[in-house]
Amino acid sequence: MSTRGLIIGAPRSGSGKTTLTLALLAAARARGLRVRAAKSGPDYIDPAFHAAATGKPSFNLDSWAMGPAQLDAVAGFAADAADILVVESSMGLFDGVAGPEGRTGAGADLAVGLGLPVVLILDVSGHSQSAAAVARGFALHRNGVNIAGIVLNRVASERHREGVASAMAQAGIHVLGAIPRDAAITLPERHLGLVQALEHPDLQKHLSVLAELAENCLDISGIFALATPLAASRMGAALLPPPGQRVAMARDAAFSFIYAHVLEGWRRAGSEIVFFSPLADKSPPEDCDACWLPGGYPELHAGQLAAARRFRAGLAKFAARRPVHGECGGYMVLGANLQSADGQWHEMTGLLSHETSFAKRRMNLGYRQAAMLAPSPLGPAGARIRGHEFHYAAVVNPGVDAPLAELRDGVGKMLGPSGGKRGQVSGAFFHAIAAADFVEE
């Protein structure tokens, strides 16, 4: 494989990883490079921005949910026909869950496992020379992690930049650029993080601004010169089984959270994905043999979904003979009723009997190990799936359906039964990432 890659890391969330990643992607594409992107860990929002910047899907690389062969396969998806692969780390570079070395979900696991150098972005607001101590600590923290260079972020002035850069030089740390404080280059946020890429008021203009920022403030050629060849991929590792030969996939502003590696894995296994829009009152196509409702923001469109009579009737007809599965937001839409944040109740499809509410926000966040209690599009009863949850909704009425899975958290703590199964319909809050490559104890 001729693709070269690198990782964008940081000491913590909010340091500017996404801004730096998008700036590099946009600048590389403007220079005519074939550039692709990936994201460390479970995340739907950032990969959509990556895709807008590169024109190609961005894939998630997750060392907790994916075994080494699975990671290699997805890295192969991500690097396909690319000169450069830029991997954006999640949270802090070493942040993950307790587990075997290399299986914690931390971006550092990818640096070691895939042999990729790290460009660390440091928010230097509020300190100066002390930033060099932070950078040096990161460089020495874990064997096998190569901190190849530093980008300074939120620099207040030229004097500030010179002070930090001087201390970095004395510590033998290579500074690859300095980004000034500028609210105009940040992305807007909402209750589950950033807005979706498709909702950004002028994303292409924003990307152009970031490309110009990169050209003015970063040593782009120097950064990409640090990238190293990506190890050859062992293709064909099992990720998730295709739920059917032709899969009807809901896709619009309410249903947008489906991992690119899941779709690519299904396609490479011979399945065809057929998209339809519930918000446009469309039903799953009759010539499909399974239907998938992914996560997203249905709570923001609950009234429109409740009024989508053709969608609801068509989905019920489809579910009478063929499997239907919902993840997170899709699971809420499969339920009887959904209460939006303003307290209004909206009738959903009623294919499952639970009721969910956003009236009282309660964060549910973390990795999940799922043991399937019933057959579903995720696999047969007894199948083990690794995934995650991230939602603020709560089940206020569990209904009467049989549970779909038994869940443990990322370190194996039992969480109990989850989701529901009735007839051909199944759903749960957890998002599936990959079939477990070993049996959890």
C-alpha cells in the first residue's frame, strides 16, 4: 500500500483537533493531493465534516471495538486510492478505557498499531514556555508513540508564539505552525456536540477559510513529509454481517448516523444499500429485504415524522414480512411515542411499545458489549457485538417487548437488558461498531 498516514492528537478535547484536521484536508485537496480522513473512536459528527473536506467517506478506527485484523481492514477502506490519510484522534491522545494494551480505544493505540506519527496540537492560551513541558511529557509517555511535531493553537500574539517556540526548540520539539485566536474558524455546537455537516450554513466557504489558514499558518509540506507508509491491510476481516442482500437505509437530517465502515463492509460482502428519506414521507423500497433506521436527531423532527403517514404505513407493511432494525434515534422512532425537549408528545411508528423522552436530559455515554438475546439484523441470538451509546433521551415507559440484548460497559460491568424485539422488528440505543473478535468474559 503506497498511502502514507499521520495522526492529529491533542492533550484533551477542545484543543482544536477538528479545526487542524479540516484545515489540512482542505489545503491538501486544494493542492491536488488525494487525501482521505479517518476518526479515532466512536464519532459520527467529525467524519461527516471530513467527508465534506475530502469528497470521500471518512472511516472510524476504534481499537477497543475492533480487533487488529478488523482495524487493518478499515484502515484499508480509509486509505483506498489516497496519497495521504489523516486520522483525527478523539479526546486526549492517551484517553481510553481500561483494557489490554492496544485495546483501550485511545488514539495512541492507533499510533502504535498502525505505525503512524502524531502531530500534536496544543492550546497554548493561558501559558507560554510551560507548553514545552506538556509536549515533552507527551513525547515520553508511551513507548512506540512518535510525537513528530507540534502545532500551537490559540496564539495571542507574535511575542506569545516566539516564547512558546523558543521553549519548544530548547526541548528539541519541532513546531510546525501556530494558529491565532479566532472565533471565526470554530464550528457551531448543539446539544449532542457539533452541528451536522449538512446543517452548516456555508460549509464549503468555511473549508476555504480553513485551507487559507493552513497555507498562512502551517508548514503543510513539512507536516505531510512526516507521514509514514501505512502497513498493508489484511482485508476480509469480519465487521458486521449484512442484514440482507438489498438493505433499505433511512438517510436524511433525522437519520444520518451510520458508520461508513459498516456500509462499506456490507457492500464488499455483496449487499446493495438503497437510501430513502422518512422526512420526505418515503417508505422503504419494496424490493429490499431488510430495513435499517440509523441514529440521528429525530427529536428535532418529531412532528414531521409523526405526520409522515406514508412512511409509517409503508414501514409497518415492510415489517410484517421483513426485518427492520433501529439504532438510537431509529429505535426511538420505532417506539410508540417520543417526547421532544419542549414537552410535546409525538406519535411514532408503534412497531415497538416503548416510549422515550427528551424532556429531562440525561447523558448516556460509553462503550457497550452486547450479547444478543434474540436474532435480529445484528446477528443471531448469542452473537457478540461491540459498540457504544451516546444520547440524552430516556426510556420513560419500557413497554412489553422482549429485550434484544444484554449489555456490559467498556470494562465489563453488567448493565442489564437493553432494547426490544417484537416479530421482525428490533432496536436498541447502542450503535453497533463491529462483531466482537473474541468472547468477552
